[in-house]
Amino acid sequence: MVGLPTHAWHEFRQAGYAVTVASPDGGTCRLDALSDPRDESGYSRDDLLTMGFLATPALWALVEQTPKLADLDPDAFDAIVVVGGQGPIFTFRDHPDLQRALRVFYERKRVTAALCHGVAALIDVRLSDGSSLIAGRTMTGFANVEEDYADAFVGKPVMPWRIEDAARARGANFIRAGRFKPFAVRDGRLITGQQQYSGAVTAQAVIAALGA
């Protein structure tokens, strides 16, 4: 299950970039309930951009027919951006193809970005020399104060582990803005966004890093 890349996608398209929506395993991606603005919980009810994406068949097809990440040629892309939602915390951290792609992009000096719970994919990435990609890097991601809010909203703990705690344990300099405030951090070619409201500013940071 995933959150949609709608806000980042929109920024990239507005800037004239071609965007490929891929997934670690390819095929159809299911939208997690808390990222679905139609869900009865109301957690994402104000996300009108995602609502429009869902209502447009040609755009929704991008999510239903994703290529497998490992089948794509990294040299055909200027940047990689890992988006969030609830599902990535369960499936992205130890996915070998996703870890490999992030390492390859970073070591080839390409812009490497992640936002919200998609930052989970960065936690255990090791570079070719065995060092942690995020050790010593300034970064952000879904913060503990936001996890506290989500837990209270649902009425029970939602996530099995927390990005802020895991990033600090890996030696990252984890910073954040206010709760659910749009926020992105650039440390060289590594760019991270705090949560679901940070898709646009994360994409803007990627565009700036690409020199566009």
C-alpha cells in the first residue's frame, strides 16, 4: 500500500519534467486508507489534488500500471524521489531493489530524495564502502510529534517503528519544522521532506538541485 505522489508529481510536471511512477515490485499499487481523501476516517479529506488525481483515469492508470524499479535504467533519470503514505514504513526499509536504486543514484551523484514515510527507504541504505548513506547528514521525515498525532487520531499506535528515532540511531542530524508544516531539507544531493504536506516543497528542492 502506498501514498500517492500527487503533489510532487504536479510540481515536476509544471516544471516540464517527464515523470515515471514506479514501484519496488511493479504492477498495481493499492492506496492506503489514511492517504485516501475518500476514506471515511477523514484523515486526508482536504487533499483535493489527490482527489483530482484519483478522479482522472489517465493519471490513476500511472498507479495501477507501475513498472518494476529494478527494470528501469538509472542512467535514464536525473533524480529519484521516494514518496510516502502509511505503507512504506512496513515495506520500504529493507527492500533490496529500493536500497540498491538509492545507493546507485547517490553514488552516481544524482539527486536522491524521499519524503514522509518514504524516508523509511533511506534508513538502512549502505554505500559501496559500507558506510550509512544518512550518517552525518541533515535530514527530515515523518516526525515523532506527527506520529503522536496520528496515534491519537486513530486511537492506537499506527507504526511499528519511527523514522525520527531510526534516523538518529543511524547518526543522522534529524530536524523538523512544526507539526504538519511543509518542510524539506537539502544536504548536498540528498533531499528529504517531512510529511504529506511537504510533497510540493520537496519537489521544488529537487528542481532547484537539478538547476531548473
